[in-house]
Amino acid sequence: MKNIKALLLKSGIALSVAGAVATPAHAANWLMLQGTEPDSAAPRIYMWGFVQAQYQKDYSDPNATGGYIPPKLVGPNLTSQSQFNVNRARLGARGTGFPLDSKVNYFIMAEFGNNAATSTHSVSGSPRLMDASITLNEIPGARIRVGLFKTPGFEEGLQGIPALDYINFTTVGNQLMLERFPNSAFTANVGTVTLPVNTSNGGLNQFDQPVGAFRDVGVQVFDSFRVGNWDHSYAIMIGNGNGISPSDVDNNKDTYLYWSSELVFGGEGPFRDGLKLFAWSQNGKRLLDQTNDSVHNPTEFDRKRSGVGVKYLKKPWRFTAEYLKGDGMIWVGPDKATFDQNANPAANPTLNPANANGATGKADGWYVEGGWYLGQKWELDLRYDQYTRLKDDQFESVWKTWTVGTQYHFNKKSRLTINYSTRDVSSPNFGPTAGPNAEMSGIGNILAAQVTHIF
């Protein structure tokens, strides 16, 4: 076991830690584990990857006319209430220039699975570059990372995917932080705000860009330093604000700020126990065309996100809690580029009404989760998350989700995860079957099972 730990620590394979040990969750320093290699210790190239195959079943009921809105369908294609899927299949390489130059690190990874990062209106499951970065460790206290990589932010998005203890993201993580980008033009079929009402048009197939995947292209200054038993980390990043797409569509830049302080109980690298406190913020602007006139005339809106949280791990217990808030560009529908909830855009063909306007709306949410480790094979997980969308608006909706789960580790690199989620969704300013509740009524439970293997 010591040899395995040493190999993983030296190579810095933070994203594959979940399969390297029987307990994937940890209060790890993701900035350092994902962005750096140990000086003069990492290999020149380390190939690695992971595959996740899953089955999900949505038990939601249809609306009064027999149709299904996207929250009642299984993603990313949103065409069925049950689906087998290879949702992630990633291959990557990382390392250092040692012995040429041990202070220059690189990290590259591609996605071959079928998910919202690889599926757009024209393709489904097309391979996509997810990470491609270089880290320069020349300046003490100020490492510089450039390229495409995860943005410093909320814990659920920053940590490596194989280390997630649940199959699906929290609702606040999925809707508030997993960014969908407005379409580049408005036509009769692209950009309309009308939500779908049946399975035939309920897909994500009207977005012309992939989701942001908690990533951006830019430059980051970051580092970590120890003071006694505390490990402090910071990150300052400037990016395009366009997710994993390489271009900058509006000539504006997003700024990202991050700080964490962790009281380390013991261990090292991805295996250590500790109590981590963290805070972060993201600020940028987005272009959004809200007119219904077949002319591309977008308006600039602010997009702000921030949060604070705590994570604790000391086996056999794990605990995480985080609060997040957003201002501007509140996403309210997976069909097409929907950032408002106007049910009848034809009534105002020039400009959608400001009521329920997600472009200037607000939202917040929080989650708490915990785990109990039963030896080396089993663990039990429980999570509650709540998301308030279009807060203080007439069309405000509240999403409450309980998820109970279990994980069985076949070995140090393969595990089975089973989750069952109960969902309660409603718009409190409308009657049980009025307004948005006509569609939200009947959003039901989800059963999900997933096998993860890391190689």
C-alpha cells in the first residue's frame, strides 16, 4: 500500500485517486493536485483515464396532456425516462519535463463519453478536449497555470470527477454552476424561450455550444503554503468566460478568486484527513439575444457567482456543507438557450417581458452531505440540496432533493455506486396546477446505478 500511495503522490494523479483507494472522498487540495507535479519526482509522461457506465430511471409523471418536460427525462439527450449510458470515458496524460526542466508541468485530457460536454444540437457524444494546460513553477509562492483547466470555485465542481461520491450533481451545482451558453443567433428554431412539452422536442439539441464543465481557458496564479498544521491555498484566474470552447465571444474576461485553509489531521496528498474551509467568487459578463425578431442583437448582462463551504474528513466520517449564490444569467430551461420563463413569447415578438427574466435574475442554494465508511469495501452516503431559482421573482421555484446512496469497492480502482433521489419542485406563487407548476407537478424520483473503473 505504501508503494501505491507513493506512486500516486509522485505522479499527482488527483483525478484518479477515487479508484486508487477504497474511500474516494477526501479533503484534498485540488488546486495543487490537479495543477502541479512534485519537483524532480514526477514522470515525464503518465497515461491514465477512467470509464463510467451507468443506468438511470426517472419516475416522474407526465403533465396533463401526457408530455414530459426535460427535468422528467434522463440526460444528456433527454429523450427517454430510462437509459443505459457511457456517460464518461476520459483519457489523459500529465507529467513534467524532467530532467530537461522539472519546473514545467503539463496536463491534457480528452472526453469520449456521452454527456452535456460532448453533445450539442449537431452532434452526440463527439470527443472533446477537457483539459490542456501548462504550469510554470518558477516563482516561489506564485505558480502560473495557462490553458484550459478547471476554474477555482465550489467544491463539487473543483474536485476530480472520479472522486465524486454521488452519480448526479446537486441541483444548485447543475443549474447554477454548470453553465449553459446562449446560442449565437436567434432563428425560429434556435433560441426560443418556449419550453418543450413532450419527448419529441425535449432535448438539449438546440444548444450550439457544450456546457462549461466548470472549466475555462485562461491564466491562473496560485500556490499553497503551510503554517503549522494549516495548509493555506489561493488562486487568482482570468479567463475567456466561454467554458471548454476555446474562443472569446464577447471580448470580456471572467475573474475567479479562491481561498482555502485546511487544518490537516494527518496523511499527505490526496490521502490526508482534515477540516477545510473555503470561499470563492466568479465575475464576468455574457451576451444574450432576448429579441424574437430573427436578428442577432444581443445585450450584455452580468454573471456573478460566489460561495463558502466546509469539508471534514476523519474516517469513518465525512461531512461537507456549502452555500452558493448567483446574480444574472440564471438558467431556467434545458431546451434551447432559455434564460427566462416567459410562456408565450409570441405575445411580445420584439422583447420578452422582464418578469421571470433570468438574465437579470437571482438564485441561491446550498447542500449538506455526509458519508460513513464501513471497512474497506462499503460506504453509505446521504445528501440534501436545495436550490431557489429566480429568487424573489413571481416565477420563483424551489427545488429540494434528498439523495441516499451506497458504494461498494470491488478493488482499489473499481466501484459500484447506487443512488436514489427524491425531488420536490414547486413555484410557491402559483397554485398546484397553475403557471410553472402545470409542468413541474409530477417531477419525481430518480434511481441511478454506476460502475467506475480507473486505469
